[in-house]
Amino acid sequence: MGALEGAGFAATDQDSRVGFVRCAMRVAPWISEMKLRLLVVALLLANIGFYAWSRGGLALFGTEPDRFAESEPQRLQQQVRPQLLVIRPGEPIKP
């Protein structure tokens, strides 16, 4: 029995593969935890960016949603025969 066998290293080829798998299993949770943290940070940054964009916070950089690019005069010009719209009172709601 060699001095390194107790530390997860083995003497034969078959045993060395088993030792490598044991070592990889100890490292794998750390790697997957790191990837998960990176994914969470990336999604958080994407959400913050979308929130800023949707509220018009990025208009300074030339990116803004269409609803902020439109103003009332353009909307009035887009209306098709608005005089035909008639608003009628509805029936009262019965309790």
C-alpha cells in the first residue's frame, strides 16, 4: 500500500480511475455551486436591466420602449375616425 492511497490515489489503473472519480465528486459540488451563483447573478442583472429599460431609465443611452417614444400628438394622428366613438352610460350593477 503506497503512501498516497489513503489520500484518494491508487496504485493500479483501475484503482486510479476510481480515485479520480472520488476526487471529481469532491470538486463537482463546488463547480456546480459556482455555476449556479453565476447563473443567479446573470439573471438578476438581466432583470435589473429589463426593469430599467421598461421604465425608461435607459433613454439617456438611446434605448427606450415604444410607449415612451410615442407622445400624444402622434397618437392623435394615428386615430381613425374618432368622432364615431360614442360613450354610453352602462346599466347600474345590481348587488
